[in-house]
Amino acid sequence: MVMSPAGGLSVLLFMAVVIGICLMFIGAVGVVSERLEFSVNREVLKVTVLMILWLTFGAVLVQSGILANHPYPIALAYFITVLILSLWVSLSSLGNRLALGLSLMSLVVFQGFRLPLEIIIYQWAEQGTMPYTMTWTGYNFDILAGALALAVAPMVNSSKWLAWIFNVVGIAFAINAVYVGLMSSPLPFAWEIEPKLLLLYQMPYFLLMPVCVGGGIAGHVILTKALLYKV
């Protein structure tokens, strides 16, 4: 499987989004640890080390060629593991602390990363790096979730129903994006399209899955918990 590499500037912008998501997560852990009287240094160090180990594990799989040589079942298993781990983190005690310690506005504005990310993805489709099915000209409309997040974020602290609306819409778009991603991949049951979605098999593009997709899903679960907690 051969993937046409994207232009250097778009890759740099993608890495800026990835690093931004990671820093927002680490920063959020530090904020809630201080607010809920946990050891800030210990909690931040713990999540930073675990994040680095998890992303390093993914990078090793990509660099070794295991995922590219075995899109089914190994790459699919990795894909599913990312989703499960995202749910596990958001449903854990850490997810509870984030839901309790962060404002609704913070949790909603976090999802705004999907706006610049989808613009980058569209540029990659224009360059032939990935299929148009993954853009708003195809079947992925996740850019609307990012735009909606930024539009309603300033109002959700005083209007909880707006946060609920965004959360439901954002979850629907996220599920759709995951489905379109699977069906655009080289898996046996996927659509017959060219080029195939091969980001998971190349550095640093694979980070889209564990950081961006995983982070978006975890963010929605944590936001749901926050909405249930904040009466």
C-alpha cells in the first residue's frame, strides 16, 4: 500500500493540532488536580508518561510495518483498542475529575480542534493523500462539530441545553466520522474507492487516530458526565 505524502506545511499544521490536544489534556489534568486538591505534579507527570508510552507504542507498530502488512485483523484491532481506551479513560476516576473540575465552556471549546483538523484533512484530499470521502465533500461532516463548538462555547455555562445540543450533535458526527474512516480504509469490507485511507499506516499521520479521534470521543463522554453532574 502506497500513500502519497502530504505537503510539509499541512503536516506541520497537523502536528500543531496534535500537540495542542495533548497539551490541553495535560493542562486540564493539572487544573482539576489543583482544584480538587490532588498532587498536581504527580498527576501531570503520570498522565504525561502514560501518554508518551501509548503514543510510542503506536509509533513502533507503524514503523515496524505490522499495521500496514496486516490491516486485518491487527490494524483493525489497534483501531478498536484506541476507541476502547478512550472510553476507559473518560469513564475512569480521572474522567470523573475532569468532568467535575472543568467548566462546560472548557469541555465544549476543546472540541473546536475539529475545525482546523478538517480543513487540513481537506487539503490532504486535494493533494491525493487521502480520499474525499473523509471530507465535507464526501461523507464526513465533522467540520460542523468543530464550528458549532466554537460558536456555542461562550454560552454553555449559562445555557446548559446548548451544551446538550452540541454534545448530541458532536457525538453523531464523531460516530459518522469513525464509520466513514473504516469504510474508506483497506479493510476487506470497505468501499471500493481510490485512494484508500492509509493514514494509520504512516508516520506521523497515524496520530490522527489515538490523539484526535480518541481525544474527541473521550471529550464527549467527559462532557456528558459533566452535564449530568452539574444540576
